[in-house]
Amino acid sequence: MALINQLPIATAFCLPAPDIEALSQGRNILVMPRIFMNPGRLFALYPTDIEFNSLPLEQYYRPGFIPIAKQSIAELNQNKVKIKVWAKCEDCQTLDKPEELETLSKLTVWTAEGLHKTLEQRGHIFLAYFRVYRLPQPLEIDPVSSSRFISLPATITVDESQAILDSNQFEHLYRKILNRQPPEHPELEELETAIAQLTLTHPDAKFLTDKIQTFLGWQPAKPRQIPENLNWIYTINELGTATEGGNYEKGTAFENIVHQSLQFLGFELDQNAKGGAGGMDLYCTKPYPMVGECKAGKSIPDSTAEQLYRIGVRHLGTETYQTAVKLIIGPGKPTSYLEESAQKSTISIINPMTLEKLVKLQAQYPGSVNLIELKNYLQAGQIDDKIDEYIKMVVNRLKLRS
């Protein structure tokens, strides 16, 4: 396991709160210090409420960023200053060409007017490229009078594990700004801006802004979360390995969750196949016939393969049963006798946890489980490793597309 490099920071760099918010959201990687900044320097970022080069805030920041800028200033506390991020200066350059300010504005949160005013007042602009990281815990300190740099009350130790942008995203933005290339998706940025304003009053809009920001490279892709209404997915393995309660109750609960899981994956189930005495636990009709037995408890009984054959033939007939996919879902490792029976009868055996993994994949990436493709992995014997192999293949494919 790679060691995480621990880095000491004793100094904070003072910046307008909106600029720090833009850095924290991945919208910006630039700051405009008044002095040349040596690459490699590390700072905590101290938010301030300062004058914006004699311009009103509304003229200094681009229109879409103004609500966020105002919000960041409103959150400043007069009693304590909360420092949430730190930064490493990756590069610093001098800008003195007015003709580049229009393009630079489109690549940052500043207006062209704000950049021109800064250039007019200073005679030149230093552009420092900051790679920004979250602190493990926000640091609260007493306010100090405005300055460029302040000493922290005590040295803090940080690491690079919580980068706002990953290396590829940072490098992409760095090259784009360095070469003064215009934004690739200005219309999408405008849409994100409009929706971002909605998130202040409509929290549901955040899901869409996160998607757009990830696409634009303003934030790394986040692990997909399973919506709360699908929390039943986390009970699949629990019900399949349950040993409390009567056999009938736990068996029925597990059958029900298996039916729900297979329907969620896209199978069409025969609603008459619901187990019970002499009944089939499950029968899927589309996209291909699949008959199965569900066994909850500590292990799968040796007689399950014969039971599946007997019940399947009785209800479906020999020909339909023989051509159908045959599946046993139950806990534990099959005995050698059950494994041998499954091999001879081309029955697939999977654990409840394997089914749970498949359903989680479908919940995180809707439509990612291709049932026709999955059929190739439903081979004779215990196939948990095969299903894991399929899940890994799907995830890698999704990463490649992303």
C-alpha cells in the first residue's frame, strides 16, 4: 500500500471568499496574487470579504457565479474564520496582454471588466495555478486584519488524498488556460449556472449540477449512490442467510426479495410461480426461460438439484425445462454432491451476496446489466466468480466510456 505523504503548513493565503469557493468547486484553478508566487509553495486558504478592485461584486464576477459569490460572503463569520481547503502553487506567470483578458474571463469566474480593472491598477497580473485539496477537518481560527499572508496559530499537517480535481482534470484545465483555448461547452456551462442557482432553494437540482460539473471537469466523478427508495437491495444477502424464524417465513421472505431483484434486473416473471408446497420458487419467461429454487438459511440442501428437476419438469414439461436456464440461489459453499449434480444437470448456483452485487450494479448504473450478455456467465456449478468477472467487466466498460 502506497504511503501518503504528510505535508506541514504554517501559513494561510488570504483570498476573497468567492475566489476560494470557485477553487473549492473546481470551477477555477487560478488566483491573482499581488506578488509572484514560487511553484511548490503550500498554503491554507483564508477567506476574506474585501474590495474587488473598486468594482461592485456584480461587475467583478461573471453573472452566473454571482449568487454563489454572495452566498460565500454571507457565510463569513465575524467571530471565527473557517478554513476548509489548502492549496499548492503549481505554476505562476505574468499576464500583461489586454487582448487575452476576454478569453481568460470565459475560462474563469471573473468578468473581462474585472480583469481589465486589475490590470489597469497593477500594471500586470500574476496568474498562479492552484491545485486545491480539502482539509480532513475545517480549521476555525480567530479573524485577523486583512493581509496577503497570515501565520496559522499552529502548524497543520495535510496530505493530498482529498484533491478537488484529479491529476488529469487539473492538467486538462491547466493546458486549456495556458493556451488560452475557449471553453469547449459554453452552453452547458450556462445551463449549469442556471441550475446551480436553483440548488439554493431546490436541493434536488444538485444531482443534475453534479452530473454537469463532472462532465465539464469541475469535479471528479463521484461513486454512484443507491437511491434511498432502493435500500431493500441491502437486505438480499441478509434474508438469504437468515436463520431466525420458521423455515416457511424465512423462505417466503427470501423468495419475495429474489423475485423483486430479478424484476429489477429486467427479467419478466411468471406471477404464478411463487413457491409453496410443490410449486416453483421462480420462473422467468423473458428475455429467456429461467427456472429456479431459492434456499435461505446456512447452506443449500443436497437434494435441491433433484427438487428443481422434479418441480420444473412437472410444471413446464421436460422439453421446456431442459432448454431453460436453471438456477439455485442459496448461501454457503455447495457440497461436492450438490456441485456434481449441478454440473450434470447444467444448474447454476449463486450466493445471495452475488445477486445483491448484481442488483447494486443495476441500481448504481441503470441499464448496465445486459441480461442476454449475462446468460453467457450462467454456467453449470457454482458461478459466483463468473458473475464477479461479469460485474468487473461491466464496471471497466463504464469507466472507459466515462
